[in-house]
Amino acid sequence: MADEIKIGAYICKGCGLGDRLDIGQLEMTATRDGKAAICQQHDFLCSDAGVKMIQDDIDNEGVNRVVIAACSRRAKTDAFAFDNVTLSRANLREGVIWVRPDEDDQQETTQEMADDYVRMACAEAKYMKVPQASGQQGVNKNILIAGGGISGMTAALEASKAGYPCTIVEKTGALGGATAQLYKKIPTKSPYADPEDNGVAELIAAVEADSNITVCLNSTLTNTAGAPGRFEADITTESGSTETKSFGAIVQASGFKPYDANQLTEFSYTKSQDVITQAELEALAIAADGGPIKRPSDGKEVENVMFIQCAGQRSKKEGHLEHCSGFCCSASIKQAMYFKDQNPDIDTTVLYTDLRTPGAGGENFYRSGQKKGIIFTKGIATEVVHSKNPIVKFKDLILDEDVEDEVDLVVLATGMVPNSGQPTRAELTQSDNDDIAADKAGEEREIRIDVESILNLDYRQGKDVPHMENGFADSHFICFPYETQRTGIYTAGPTRRPMDTTQAMDDAMGAAMKAISEAENAGLGKAAHPRVADLSFPSFRAEGCTQCKRCTVECPFGAINETEDGYPEFNESRCRRCGTCMGACPVRVISFENYSIDTVGQQLKAVDIPDEFEEKPRMLILACENDAYPALDMAAQNKIEYSAFTRVIPVRCLGSVSLSWITDSMNSGFDGIMLMGCPSGDDYQCHFVKGSGTAQERMGKVGDTLESLSLEKERVQTFEISITDIHKVPKLINDMAETIEQIGMSPFKF
Amino acid sequence: MATKEYSFYPGCSSQEGASSSNYLKSVQSMCDVLDIKLNVIPDWNCCSASIGYCGGGELPRLALSARNIALSEQHNAGQDIVATCAACWLATKETQERLDDDAGLMDETNQALAEAGLKLKNDNKIRHMVEVLIEDVGYEEMGKHVKKPLDGIKIAGYVGCQTNRPFGIEGESFENPKYLDKFIETMGAEPVENYDKKVSCCGGALAFSEPEKSQALIKDIIEAAYDGGADMIVTPCPVCQMNVEVYQDKINAKYGTKFNIPVTYYSTLMSVAYGKNGKESGLNGQIIKAKQLEEIAAK
Amino acid sequence: MSDLNTGMVEKYRNNFLKEVEANVEEGDWVKMCMQCGVCSGSCPLGPHWDHPPQELFMMIRAGKRDEVLQSTSMWMCTSCYNCIVRCPRELPITHIMHGLAHYATRLGIEPKGQPTRQFAQLFWDNLAKNGRVNELWLGVNLYFMNGFVEGIKVAMGMAGIGLGMLKSGRLSLKELIGGHTVKDKKGFKAMIKKAQELEAARVDGSN
């Protein structure tokens, strides 16, 4: 790429732009104000001829900064894709003519909008560079799989089939995990009527026969360093020997631990041998091997069994699990069939409050259970009385009466506790637990955690992937389908959310596919979801850095470590390119090649601010490119008008917004600033987890600054916008315009 | 068009001097215009409707309808069986289905039929008159014969239960069947849109045994018709017709309402629209006179 | 209690569900109920049932034999078939209700004074006599089912309706003496008898 910046600006006259705008004037703006070396108009810029015109200038005239003044940056991305140049888009269609009325008396302000967008695009072009991958890592096709249960084995087999060598690290001495302990499993095939062989032996055989899969038994991960494409994992055996291997991506299939039934004193679990968990019944069934199942206390053949669903789960009681484990209803139906299939005269009752049988065949399996004569009673067990035969006391919710039933055996459907490793420091400090709050005061003091880590990540932000609800290492489904908050690490199976064997195997397949694509992407220096294939990555100017560590703390993906001498260490392939670090940096030393303090800062400075007496206020909108900007585009597609005094700049995330942009725009005479980000909080919709929340926190402090400048704090406002808010967004803009009319123009116009 | 022939099961209530004899009258007039020939099943018997279950067990009740079907097979071979009464249609169709599904029951039914010298093959279609009109005649053809469009009459199409559930009319929904409204439109009248009680229950046979509970249901059915601006109510079911028409005085006495709304059959509307006189249309069978229809019929 | 009832109690002991499955029309379906309650919510006389269908099914599974069979609930069914078409499990609920009512009657433990039970019996007797329903006699019997004095009161109350029906030609006094009937009464009655015998043999093993 040539060192010299050469801007080529291309103005489209299609889609009504030529009729609504003075294109000659725009051309003058591009060349005079925008310093474009070349400026051309075209009737239909996204046509083959239009694109060729641009490509010719790149090839023959040395244009290396392309400015397209046409439609939204979200439109025609296939046509306007040029190699080795930067691309800036002046949004004249969705941003101007579609949101303004086609009336003579509006022409002047509409044209001003268009001129400003051309100036802004040229200013951005001037400060952008063509991103180049860092070359921090090459493609590493090896996939690390933590956990050798059915999820881990499925992930390994799937990845191996696609040509990616896998290493399974299994803590115990055998593959198979929890499923291997099952007599039979919930059916996976039509007609979903009977329990099925657990299938573990076949999976193990397939894994063992696969030369592409390495199995490390009795092993744990004692350290996992690096980043996607260059993970370095220490695999340590029980005897203490450690081997370090490198991997491109990781699948964490660490499964679950059964809930500790000793806590269920009301059900006499500790007192009575004939009150058992589902897992313990599996063992009895394996021992019976198709014959009559005998109860533990006296070996009597069971004639009457009661299953208590939701034992210690779906409850807010101390020590209980809040979540539904999802598999236990089907598991009880399956276990009742162990009895019914052996002897239809055995009484089997499933005591439930809401029977949930998820999955394709769930309902069929439930019906099959009913056909086999399993009695389903809707009721809540209150107590199991220990006696020779346990007595179950329950409230029948249909008949509204208290019932006592004496049975031979009680089976408790206890739930899943995710084996998801340690909570992150941030998670712990957010908790309202007193001890931890005290710990928080001591900031750097080591937080003691009883739980063993799974991955032992060498990340500043914590040893395991962050947990979501109820401790599961889930993704946020809306924003990260299948992703975790640690790039290149994918959770699968019950460590991610409660599920049965079928779902776990499907989940493993998905995780394997994601791991493969991330290993490839990382090797090429390309970003993962949502800025897929973005080559830019953050870098910083060490001489300006104050080592405040804010960037390392605020990075939602744990991408930034610290070097030994206290500087941030960016791991490009862990980075999602949101720019939260850039927004966090108080001394503005962090930037991306194509997104920086200047690429935005110079745009807002390029806006022509009319003097106070012209009564043409200017409002700046910094809009999240994932939700708010599309909402604005869609409002435009629906021809919903908003104020002509609006100037919109898309940002990667509100988290990337630097306070300097706010002060700069106030200083240059903007009358109002609107920040539009995604909904934050527990049900956040931020693609980068907490960008909008972080921005709101930062903006909280702007009020004081405004007051010190004698400016009204209404001039800077933050909004939460969903992508569907297409009617709300224009209204907010117009409300802001009204507010400015009331409080008057900014005094900072020069 | 060639004459269409069907094996006809009129049912108890349409017999001479019975509660829906006027229904039969208007059906005959309607069929006359549409060139439909109804061959009555000789010596048909009661189907036991849906209230015979106390004394009659499953098999005796199935035998009742089986006898009618067997007689039809014997005398009206190859013809679809058509009923005008909802309960007759339902019981006969139900019998056909259940015997089709259960070979044991079929065998026992035939043992019982043998006592009456009959045998059942069970391969004829069992249909409601409404199905014949929709599927074999069609709305267009039905409309062609209209001589006196029922202009200016607003009618609530009360479908009720048993013409609608559990079998219903092909292509119609259980919750909001549209065919009766289309009949009304085709005859030149205006249907009440979104008639709230279109498929609600009138109490059926329980109008006799639980009069107060049933009349509460009937009150809502009539009220909703008035709310929709109806001048009259039309229905395909004899029990619906009777229950909704005859208890209006009692309901008025109990609830202080002033109900006086005529309730007729779809076939009554069609006969009048087809130019038949009041008697031919069964209008003299109205306890609450359908004055608007009488005026048109007299023209 | 009838001998049949005692016999059935003996035979099925505490498994009322099995008894229902074996002896009640469509009783095989009871176990398939998933307790959603759509039937109860869809019933036009729902509030008048002591135990709506959903609850009856649960009671059957819980072995509440007497409470179910002696209940007036099933007799509240108007045969509107709302429950059948709405049941997500496609249980033939209307038929099961009829079946339970009939089974209770067969055992002789049904609520005898319940008006619908009386009317339903009258209806059957009426049709079984001549092969066709005689609406006049059905009405007369209905009004007098609770005794003569009560009957006169009811009949007086209904006189307006009867008069209207007579005037409009929809009720005929001819029915008092003779009236409609099937021609092959002998064959008809033999058929019913045979069907009853076959069913009895299946249900209680007698005959």
C-alpha cells in the first residue's frame, strides 16, 4: 500500500439521490472540504459499471481511501468490497433522503445533512488504515476437549471426521462419564417408546479406533495459556507428570455433578436406605439386569415405587437448585419402565408438579409411559417418613387433598449441578455475599474458591469461562449462540445448561463445529462473532500508557493480559474487536487500524456547525452498529422522518465510546448528544456483554463535567435501543430536538 | 344437472307431528328446487341421540345405528346416507367409525343385527345435509336458484355443537365455522359478523332435565345475537332450534329480558329465497313467527 | 349394592383404573390424560360439575371408586363435544363420561334422583319400546318423574311451550295413543336384547 493517502469519493445518483440532492454541491464538498483527490458521480454506483469505475481508480489512479456516498454501510456490502483499501460510507439514502420530506422548504437543511455526511466520511477515510492481521498465530488444527463423557467423545468424533485432530483430557480412569453409569437411556429414535441401550460402549470403541483422537485418562488441565490458534495446555496426570500441548481451540464438556441428596432431610434420604436418587436406581437396575429390581434395605423385590420429581430443584429454598434440570422427568419415566417392562403389575407412580419431557420424542415417551400403566400424579411431596416401608406424604394438586402412600421404594429426581469450574473474580465481587464484599474492599487480596478449576486459564480475569445463570457456563443465547465469553472456548453438554443425552450430543456437535471455525479464523487473524472476519485488532502506544489497567479489567472477553512490566498485552485472537478497551482508556492510547479516537473524533469535528443565530442546532448520535444503527436504517426504510439537525456516527459498541468524543463535540458546538446502545443488565442484548452498561456508568460522570461548563445535563443522554425499536428511535431524536429548542442553543459555537 | 339421490335418515324429531317436522318440510322444498331426491331408509329407528347412554350400553346403542345403516345398504344400495338432524348424523357416523376401528365390536354388532335378519358391511358414507349442499351442490349453484333474495335481513348463524363437533364440516374450524354465514350471504341476507356464541352449547337434551342451567346458556346465545344486530337466528340443528326458540318466554320471565327473536333452519331460509310459499317453507311451524320471511314468502 | 357391584369390587380390588379400562366405554383412554384441564375449562356446564373430567380421571387413577361412580358429575354432560375437540391428548372425553354414567347405572350405584339420569333412562325406555321416540310421552313422563303433584306443577309451568308446539304442529296428541313406531318391532327388540346380552357377557361374565 502506498504511504500517501489518496481519497477517492464516489457519489451515487441512484435511488432518488440525484433528484433530491445537489450532487454537484456534494462533489465540491468532497474535494474542497474532504480533500478527495478524485471525485466521481454515477447513476447507479452499485451496478457492475459503478463498481468497475471505483476499481479502476484503485488500480490505475492509486486511490487507497474509498468514500462511498450512497446508501447505508449495511446495504450493498457485496458490491462495495474492495481489497487493500479502506472504505467509508456516507449514508445519504437511509441517513438523509429517506428520513426527510421531499419538500422545497426542507431542501436546504436536507442538503446540509448530505454535505456533512460527505465531509464526515472523508474525515474518517483520512484517519483509517487498512487492517493487517498481527500474525500472532498460524492455523493450529488441534482441538482440546476437556471431558470424556458422551459430549466430549461426540465432539472429538465430529471434529476428527472433519479432519481436526483432537485430544480428550478425562479426569477419571475411563471414558463414558455420567451416561456410562446408566442401565439404559431415554430413547433417541422413533417411536420413542422404550428405554434404549446407553450407547457408551459404541462411542468409546469409535473413539479408541480413531487415530486422530488422543485420550488422556486420569488427567487434568493444570494450566491453559495463550489464545485461539495458540493455546498451550498443561495436561497433568494423576501421578504428576505434565505434558504441554498446543491447540487451536477448546471444547469444554465437563458435564455435571449430581445434586447432593444429603441435603434433603425432609425426604429421609440419609435415614432410609429405601429412599434413593435416580443415579442410585440406575445402579440397582444394572445389578438386576432385566430381572426384578430389589430394594437396598432388605433385598425385597420392589412392588410399589414412587418417583418424587423436582427433589431439591426448581425451588428457592436454601440449598436447593433454582433451575429445572430438564432430563429428570424423562429419566423417571424411563426408570418406571424398568419396573413395568419387567412386571406390569408393579405399581409405579411419578409425583410431579409440571411434567416436562423436552426433545423431539419427549411427548411420545410420556405417552408410552402412560400406556404402560405408569401413574402420573400431580402433587407436591412434603415428607417421606422413614419406616419399614417409606411413607410418602404429598399434597394432591388436582384433588386438593393430603395423601399418604406407603411404598417399597422412593426415588428422588435430583438435579444437575454444572461442573463449570470457578466463578470469575468479577462474578464473585458482584455477589452480595458478605465475605466477598469484605474481600472486595481488599481488592487485590486473593479470593479463596473451593471449586476446582476445569481449564486453569492463565487469564487475568479468571481461571474458567464466565458463568451465567445458576452457575452454568452458558452463552448468552441472543448475542452468542454457542459462544462463551472466552473466544475459542466452547462449552457443550450439561456444563452449559441442563440437558439430556440426546441434547448433549447435539450440543457437542455444534461446539465442535464452532471450535473448528475458530481455529481457522484465529490462524488468519480474523475476528469471531459478531465482527466476523474483521482483521483489525487493538494496539497501544506504550509511551502514553499509565498502566492503569482499566482496559484489562473492562475487556468483556478476558483478551488482555498484563506483561511483566505492567503494560497491557493484547491477545488478538481472544479479542472480539468491540473497542471497549479503547473507550476505557483515559489517556486515549488504544486504537484499531480502522477504528480509533481519530476516525470518530475527526468525523464529529468535520460537521459544519452553523452559528448560534442561524437557529440550526446540531445533534450528534453515537449509535451501536449492531442494534441502534440498524433500527435507524429500518426507520428510514419505513420513511419515518426525524430531525434534519441529526448527525449519526455508528460505533462498534457503546463500550468503545471515548469520553473525549463527548467533550470534543460539546466544545465544537453540538447542542445535544445521544448515545444509543443495547439493553443492559441481566437480560442484556449487548453483543459484547456489557458495553452499553459500561458506557452508562461512564456517562454518569459526564453530568458533573457539563455542569462545570454551565451546560444543561439534558444535552447528553444515553438510551437503550433494541434492533426492533424502529418507531421509538425517530421519536427519541425528535424529542431531543424539542428539548434543545426549550433549553436553547449551545453557547459553545464559534 | 342430473338428479342427485341419497339414502335419507330423517330421525324421530322430523316425523309428522314431532318437534322438527317443519325442518323436514323445508328440506323437502329446498331439495325439490336443487333436484335432490331423498330416499327414506325404510323402517329406520331412533339413533338414541347422545342421551340414550343411561339405559343403553355401548353395543346396544351401536346396534341402533348399525340397523339403520344395514337397512340403507339393503334398500338404497350404494347411496350416501344423509341426515338432517345433528344427533342422527353424529350417532350414525360415530357408529360407522367405531365399528371400522374395532373388529370385535363389528362382529358382535353383526350378531345382534342377525336377530333382525340384517347384516352390516359398513362402507357407505354418512353425511349431513349441510355437507351435501356445500360439497355436492356448491355455493354457486345454491345461489343460482335464488328468486327472492332475503334483502335487509340480518341473521345470526348459530351452528351449535353437534353439527360442528366432534366431526364438523370438512374445511371448517371447530371454533369458528363459516359455512352457515356463507349460506346466509348466498341467500341475500346479511350474516352477523363474529357472532360470539356461534358454537356454544344450548344445553341439548339437558334443556329438559336441567332447565335452569340450560336456559342460562340459551339466554347468552340469544343475547349475543341481539348484540350483533340480528333480526333472526338460523341453525342446522333441531335441538338448537327448539331450545333457542321455545324457552324465550321463560327466559324473559326469569331474567326480565324481552327476547322475541325467530329461530329457523337454513333450509327455511333457502326455501323462502327459492320462492316457496310460507307453508312449503315450514314457516307455519314457527312458534315465534319469522315475519320478515313470511312477508317475502307472501310476495 | 348390586351383586354385580360387589363382584366388581372383589375382582379389581384397589385397581379402579383397571376396572374402568376393562368395563367402561372408551375407558382405556383414562390413563392418557395429562391433566391440562382444557376439558374442564371448555365445558358449558363446567361450574356445575362436582368433579370436572380432568379431576374424574385423576380420581380414577387414585382409586376413588365410589366417589367417581356415585358422582352426579358425568350426568352434567350436555354432549357438546367441546372437550373432545380441544383435548390435546385426543381423549374421547364425552364418550368416557357417558360410559362412566352407564357403568354406574349397570352396577346400580348411580345417583338415582339426578334429573338427567332420570331423563336419560326415560329416553332409552321410550325408544326401546317402539324403536322411535315418542316426544309426547317422553314429555309427559318427564314432568311426572318426581311424582304426581310435582308433575302437575311442572306441566303447568311448561303448558305455554306445549301449547305453542301443538299449535305449530310440532307436538301431536295422536302420539298418546299409538304414534310412531318401527314396523319390525320384533326384530328390533330381538336385536337390542342380543346386543345387551353380548355386552353383559363381556362386562360381568354373566348370562
